[in-house]
Amino acid sequence: EVQLVESGGGLVQPGGSLRLSCAASGFPLSLNDMSWVRQAPGKGLEWVSSITYGDRATYADSVKGRFTISRDNAHNTLYLQLNSLKTEDTAMYYCKFAGWRGQGTQVTVSS
């Protein structure tokens, strides 16, 4: 059974940083493409970043240069490092594998 459990969200001031984690089970993270998506209040899902099984990373223009996706294959965990956070980054963040996604972790950027 595929399970994705996100953590690491919180309240942070503009310019701050967070590291999100996604603990995956039921499939080998190392052999699959993974993504992060987010949903701001009242808006639809927005793609944030992806990493291929070959470790090629891509980013939405809105986060490029500020966010970094990575993974720890030994622990079957996906990460998203969020730096230089802006108020418009406020959203529920989800990790995504194929048709599955987790319950999400809330990131709130506010002064």
C-alpha cells in the first residue's frame, strides 16, 4: 500500500526557511519520479517541483532559486528545502507519486 506522510510545515516570517519531508512507503522512492505540489487558500493545485528517478530536478518559475528538492533513498524520504519564503508561498504542501498524494503539511508565511 502506497503511503505518503508529509511533515515540517509551520509558521515562518518572510525571508525565513523551512524543510519539508515526505516519508514514503509501499514503493521504492529511488526508482520513481516524485513531485511537490501546493494549494493556497481558495486556489487550485499548483505544481512546485519534481525530481526524476535519475535525480533531474525541475521547478516552477515562482520558486526557482529559492526551493530545492532532494531525496534520501536509504530512508525512502523526499525533501523540499524552502528558502527566502514569501507570503505568497503560504499553502498546503503535498508530495505526489503517480496518482497518490499525502495529507499535506501547512506552510504559513506571515510577519
